[in-house]
Amino acid sequence: MIEVEKKFVLSEEEIQGLVKGSRFVGEVELDDVYYDTPDFALMKQDRYLRRRNGQFELKVSTALVIDAPTTHYRELTNKGEIREELGLGEGDFEWMVERAGYKPMVSIKTLRKKYKEGDFNIDIDSADFGHEVAEVELMVEKEEDVQGAIGRIKQFAFSKGLWDKSEGEIRGKVMEYLYRKNRAVYEEIAKSWKRLEAAHLRNN
Ligand code: V4E
């Protein structure tokens, strides 16, 4: 599945407007540990290996433009698929992750309030380092459904009076964490995304 997602930084009043009419699904605690090389080689390639509440997951970009208003990522949870994607050999998974040079680099705990309106998932996240971010998400099966989902998210946000809230720089939790705690790395990653985008555009 591909996760098509738009993030917003909102006031309490705007959050109430966003979730009005939706169904509260529940609250979950996320304990995320992002693994990477010490120079963040994965994030620089727009790939994110994390251990969420003990389970490894890999987010892989399916977009040409990384720093876009609406992002789309494939989320791999199957260890075999993660092994293949990262070129990890057979053997104990954690050991292979370590052997490939990936170490815990960023740890974030989040309290997530989950809502649903039709097939839209709305998450209101409060991260332990003081960052609050709202996400509107649709899951699609095929790459060709991504553009339609982006359009629907845009319309949904518009109907809640929030589309203009998505303009400007909105950082997700990991990038905000690095922005605050390690600005040099944040800038290196952002620069690397620009290089990736330019290479994609040249080759397509
Ligand atoms: C995809 C990504 C990163 C990995 C963390 O993803 P994020 O959506 O921030 O975390 P979370 O907890 O909401 O994951 P979910 O539960 O939805 O799977 S770190 C940087 N990115 C890329 C990225 C981007 N290009 N643009 C924006 C606004 N955010 C993140």
C-alpha cells in the first residue's frame, strides 16, 4: 500500500475544525527509533528505517519531488521486503541491520489521537520534544491512484478551511527534531533531497 499524506501545523481551534464530523478511533503511543548510518545515508536517499513499538518498518519514497506539499511513501513492514530493499543478507535481522552500519540515530515518542472520516485517516500527533503536527492520510494500492488521492486530500483540507495552512515549510517530526537539535544534518539531508529531485527530473 502507498500512504498519501499531508501534514499541517494547526492551532487548537483549527484542530477542532479538522476533526469535526470525524469519528474518534483512539489514542496510541508510538515509540519510534530511526536507524541510519552516522551520516544519515538512508534519510539522504529519502528512506526511513524505524523500529516502531519494537517492530521494524521501512518507508520508501514513491515521489519525484520529496519536499512536496503532499507526500507519498510505501511502508514496508515485512522483514523479507526490508532486507531486499536495503540489500541486507540472511541472518538475524537486527544483527544484519547493525552489520550494514545502521544505528539508532533519532528517538521520538508520540501521543497520537486517531480519527476517521470516510476513508480519510486523521492523526493528531504530539511528540515528546514539543512538536505538534496533524496529518490527513489516504491509503492507495497503486501508483496510478496517487494523483487522485492528492486531489481528494486537497479538497478535504479545503472543505475544512485549512488548505492555506499547508503552504510554507511544514516539517514532520523527524525533520523538525533534526532542525532543532542538529541543524547541520538537517541541512545536509535537505540538500541531498534537492540533488535527488534534480537527478530524477533529468532522468524522466
Ligand atoms: C517520510 C519522512 C520521514 C519519516 C517519518 O515520517 P513521518 O510521516 O514524519 O512520521 P510519522 O510518525 O507521521 O509516520 P506515519 O505514522 O505517518 O507512518 S522523515 C522525513 N520524511 C519525509 C517528509 C517529507 N518529505 N515532507 C514532510 C512534510 N514530512 C516528511
